[in-house]
Amino acid sequence: MKKLLFLAVFFGLLSCKNYAQAFKKDLAPNILLIILDDQGYADFAPFKNHDTTADTPNMAKLAATGTVYTEAYTTAPVCSPSRAGMLTGKNQIRWDKNASWGPGLPKNVKTIPEYLKQAGYATARIGKNDLGKNFHKYNVREYPTKHGYDEFLGFSAHAHDYWLLSQEMKDKTPDPNGTSAALGPLMHNDGIKSYSDGYLTDILTNEAVDYIHKSKNKPFYLTLAYNSVHHLIHEVPQKYLDKYNVKPIPNYNPADQEGFEKYKPGTYGAYYDKYSRLGAIQDEDLRKYYLANINCLDDNIGKVLDALKKEGIDKNTLIIFISDNGGTPLNGANNSPLTAGKYSLWEGGIRVPMAISWPGKIEAGKTVDEYVSAMDILPTIVGAAGVPITDATLDGISLMKPPVKDRVLVWKWQKTWAIRIGDWKLTNTDEDHWKSRPSNLYIAPIRNDLSLKLFDVKNDPGERKDLSLVNIKKVKELEAAYQDWCTANIGKY
Ligand SMILES: [Ca+2]
């Protein structure tokens, strides 16, 4: 009798649970946007012919539950403008005509979390913000809680130390904000959160897991923007350094009084700059630090996926995974088979790993080879939340729709520009945007000047064969299309 009672209670609970899950299915989905920093195109396990030295099984697991995009473009080859494009669904050169390092965020441009607030979402950003302006200020449009996020924990600078996260350390440092790379406590809503120990990738993960736990009963939108695998690439927990057989490099210490070029002895700027160029770390070790860093990151992504599963909300969560720009020629990333990397409009700078998972809504195990944009994330997410978009100057197109044939994508970065229509890409990009020679994994471009180059990037993704002299008609057509786009759209947002 007792056994029967037990079984009745057990199946009763089970059906309650099933009912709850069925009910949740009809709710608006939770949305998780995972942004990586400077990941190499080849260092993404879901891609065929990826570099197998990069151990990223959780990225593979995530991608297997959804669709992978082999030709996903960001709107810029560096962090801040790329993030502005992603956050707004618009090409940021609409308001930043000089295509600068810091486009900022105009008041009248609506962001993903601002749309989602209309549908009652809880919104949070954890990790890197970086819209390139007002790095260390709170009461500005660029600060996450001033553009739609209920909560923010992280930093607005372009980089942050992975280990040095305490107020005590900040107080001892003559230039805690470095050259915009920061150390010390994280910004947290209107205040700070200081950590006397811990590793930034782990901390961001733990905070994200706590957020998922506390928000599981309401639709939430979480942007989890890791600073991994950005410089300082060598800052990785010992266990991973051991796995890749590479020695630890001592952390910055103001008492060391080491200078570097224009930086005064004992400054964080001197330490940061020294280790974000090549030379201080040799090529073979550089790749090992990168592999250790990305492997640690992948383990952390696994913890976030586990948390969604544990809370029973994995089936009702839309996850988008993307890197903010290509691998840098200086952090040990592998962009193969793409030419060049971060800081340039070669494919290696703007074509990035991307995957989307939304069980039952987005096809699992599929690969899309048509080109798409990081600007498409906004209409995808906002559409999933059921919020209408009536903005005529939005550039993004929902990924729930079939890719548009011959779509016009343009890029402007400093003195360089590019346009893609169909299989063709025209660009004047050069490659002189970093401070030292690139790593040995770097694929150098066929030319390093501002001349026009035409590529059939569908069949020649590595941009090895310039067709500008054989297809002059196409050069003219694309050049005119680029000018037309700029005339029609720059200044309109
Ligand atoms: Ca970046």
C-alpha cells in the first residue's frame, strides 16, 4: 500500500513537472547572448577544418543543439564599434562617420535590452561593455544600466586584468585605468564589486549562474560578455597552464618598477603594453597561453549551459554565441583560412564564429554558409520576444528568415572600407593597425596598401586572388554601391 502511495505521489509530481515544462514552453524564451573577445576563426570546434589544438567541446555541444554560421560578419574589426553594431542592429558608421575606435551610443538609438523591456524582460549584462567612450563613467548613455539593462557587473574599458580585481590593488596602482585597459574592482550597477581573489572568467561565470538561478521564473535576457580571449592572454589559472605545458608569468606588481617604452616604471600601462605585443612572449608559448585561456573559457561556458539545464529552462532558452571580431595577430589566435585579423577589414578581422541554439525553433545540427551579420542578432532576439520593430533605419535582418540573396553589407574602419554583395567583396583595406609584428599563425595579405582589391570570397575566402584588374565592371559596380550606401545612410539613425 505504502509502495502504491509512493508511486502515486511520484507520478503525480512527475506530471506536475511535465505540466510546468509544457506551460513554460509557451512563455517568451529566455535569451542568452554569449560574446567572446578576439576569438580566432579556426578556434571554433563546430567548424569543419577547425584547429583541433583548440579544445572547445562545450562550444561544440552548444552549436550541436542549433545552427552554425560560417560566414557571420561583425560590423567592425575591433571591439567597441563591433559591439555598438551588435547592440543596436545598425551599422554604427551611421552615427560615427569617421569610423573610430569609439563610436559611443547616441540617445535616440534603441538597444536590444530597451526593446526587451517592452516585453517585460529582466535584463542584465555581465562582463565587458566597451562602447569606446566614457570608459569609467556611470551616468552616461554608454553605461549598461543607462541603455536598458536592469543590472550590470563588469567593466567598460577595452580590456581588464583577469586576476587583479580588488580595490586594494587599484589603490596601489599609479594608473589603474591604464591606457583604457583596467584593473581593480568591477563596476556593479551604481557602485563597485571588489574581489580579493578569483579569476575573471570564473567570476563572470559564477555571477551568470547566480543570475540564471534567481531569474529562472521570469523571461530574462542575459548578455554574458567574456573578455577571454583578449589580452592579457597569458593570465590563466595554473591548471590550464600545466595542461599546455607553459610557465606562469608574474602578475603586474607596482612595486616591480619595470618600465616599457613610453610608460613610466611601475605603471600598469607598462605591464599591459609589454604583454599585449609580441616579443615579450615567444610564438610557441603565445599559442599555448591562448589555448589555455580558451580552454578555461570553454569549461566556463559548459557551466553556464549546465545551469540552464539544472534549472529546467534549457529547452526554453535562445542562445546566441559570437565573437566581437576576428582573432588578433598578437594573441595567438588562429584565423585560418582567413587572411589577417583584428584591426583590418580582411576576412580575418570581421568574419567570426557564430552559432544559435533555440530548441524546437532553430534547426539543430545545421550549418548555414550564406553570409549574415552580427546586426541580425537584434531583430532575431526582439522578434523571439514578440516585440515589433518599426525602425526604418535598422540594418539587421532576423535570422529566423532565410538569408537575403545579394544583401549589401558595408564596413568603414578608419581610412579603410569594404563592401560585400553576393559572392563579391571589394575593399581598400591595408593591415597596419597594430604595434608590432604578428604571430606565426598569421596569414599575411597579398598586398598591404590602400589600393582596391576585388575577391570572390565565396570561392576564395582566404582572399589570395585579387580580381580587380580582370573584372573592372564589378569593381565599379561595388564601389558605386558603397558610395550610394554611405550617401543614403551615414548621418541617418
Ligand atoms: Ca574584441
